Amino acid sequence: MMRTGRDPVASGARGMSELSLPSVKSGLVEAGIEIYCVRGVVVEVAERIRLHLMDSGIRVVTGNEPEVRFTARAQRSENQSLPPPSQFDKVRSVVGALAEQNGWAEIEATPTDVRDPVDKSKILDVWYEITFAKRVASLAEATDAVRWALGVEKYVQG
């Protein structure tokens, strides 16, 4: 795994503020944003793929250094002729440029094996994922950043 960014726990993401875990959860719900789950200091936002399917590639990290993160990816199965560095470059060129223009920074680039649920020894695909982050200073900024990330196509095809 290539790590280029910050860890919410290691960076001291604890403390009470307008962006505390309870205030972020309630603020997002009040803004009509669905929550997928909460893990530690991180609120994962639900992204509906279809009515009955959800994913979560957007997160709000609460605490002392609050930020919103989202992950975009390319898949090996869609771009089989491209080597891994070029897969990441594809995501950067399509999503990264737009994200950077809107105040987001790349914090992590990681290949993720997608394994067969029946036989974990089989790799079905590899996702080349890049995570972007944007620091936020208020619940309103966090909500705006989440809404922006919800509107971004996070799957870079062919």
C-alpha cells in the first residue's frame, strides 16, 4: 500500500467542536444526507447505487483536524493493457484535476484486490484507488464538501 497522507486517529482527531461526531451525524441527516455507518471518529456517507444497494466512498473525519474524504478508482478489468502507475494516472487526470480545482488534495493511492467471495485465493479484479481530502472548518463546509463529492463520478472507466 502506498500511503501519502494523514491518519485521522494518529493526527489527533478527537475533541468536541461543531464538527464533533454527534454534531456531524445529526447535521448530515438534517441536510438530507444518508449515513452508511460510523467507525471511530469517521462518519461514512451512503451513496445509493440502486434503491437496494449502497456504497460508501465518502467520509467525514471529525475532531481536531476535520476533513471530508472521497475515494475514486479505476479497475484493471476496464483498462487491462495499462500498468498500475498508469491506472493511478488515469484517476488523477479525470478526477484529480477536478478535485484539485475545488480545494481537494490527494492523500493516498492504493491498489485493492477484489477477491472472489467464495474462494478468497482468487483475485477477480484490482481497483486502483486514490483518496482525496479537504479540510473543513464548519458543519456547513463539511456538508457542502460531502454534497460536492456525491456529485463526482468516482469510477473512471476505459
